[in-house]
Amino acid sequence: MKSFFRKVLALALFPLFFIALAVPIIIWHEELWDLFSSARLLRAWVDGWGLWAPLAFVGLQTFHVIVFVLPGEVVQIAGGYLFGVWKGTLLAVAGTLPGAAIDFGLARVLGRPFVANLFPRERLVALEKLLSSRSAKTVFFLLFLIPGIPKDILCYVAGISPLGFWFFLSVSTLGRIPGILGSSMIGDAAASENWVLMGIVSGAAVLLFAAGLFLRPRIQRWLAKLAGPKPREF
């Protein structure tokens, strides 16, 4: 009976989720893309909320984690520009928590068919194998920590894996912090016109991201050995 109600709930929520995401994206797609692709516009939008600016920023970060097609680093750079390194990092982390929890919860309630409609099958199968292995917890943490690996897909795939919710939430949050901190430092350096620091941090971020992409095949093989069974590429 419990399984029956879960299937009914999944069937009911599946179209509602896509409608809830599709409607604002279709109506305001140009505005949303401009907002999330420009740190200047994003700063102006958040700053326009006045005393509510920190809460607006947290909501924006949450929205980005759920709607993963939008560029996210811009949000965190704007946070550093508006609130400084430490407050900007704290607010960004506070925004990722509910976003990641929603991703995980939706995947767990709606099941694999829901997640399979969001991401390419090959990538989904590869990640499922990694997160079902004996070393799944270690592999999951490393996947979140390594630059160049898409983080938001991991939130959804974790929801259909054997990983527990609290482990997922704590590890995914810890794994995001280095990247968020780096983006906040860039925003704060821009606000204080410290162009040298901004250039150093930006350059380091680009190099780490490029290294993650360039070394992805080696990382895949290493994680495959760590996990046990040989997974496909992700």
C-alpha cells in the first residue's frame, strides 16, 4: 500500500515540478539569463531589496541549485561583492542547503524515472554505479570536492542512491565550500578594487576547473578503482 501511494504521489508531482520550473523560465527566460549571467545586474537586483537583501540572496542561491541550467558562480561572486568574503560565503552556503535538500527529496519521492528525464542516461548510469559501491561515501565526497564535475546532478542522483539524507546534506555542503569561498573572494576583491588578488584567485579558479576537465578521464579511472566495479564515464 505504501508503495502504491508513493507511485501515485510521484505521478502527481512529476508534471507539477516541471510546470513550476517551466512557467517562470518560459515567461522570464531572457530576464533570468541576463540576471544570472551578469554580476552587475545581480548585485543591483539583490541590493534593491534593502534590509531584505541577505534573504533575497539566499533565495536566489536556492533557486539556482534547483534550476541547475543557470550559471551559479555569478551568484556567489555577487554575494562576495555585496556582503564580503565571510558573510557572502555563509549566505551562499545557507542558500545551497534548502536547494540541495529539495533536489534530494524530489529525486527520492519521484524516483529514477524523474531523474532520468533530467540528465543523459550514460552519465546517470555511471554515477549510480559509483554511488552504489562499497566506497560510495568516499566517492561522493570526492565528486563534490573535485572541480569541473557538475554538482547539481549529484544532488538528484544521491536521492535515488542508498546514501542517507543527513550524510548527503553534510557532505554536499562541505564539498561546495571551497568553490563558494573562492567566488566570494573574487567578488570581495572586486568591491575593494583589489585587482591583484582578484586576478590571482580568478586565475587559480580557472586553472582548477580546467584541470578537473582535462584530468577527468584519470579521475574517472581512479574513482572506478576506489569504488570497485568499473563504471562508465560520467
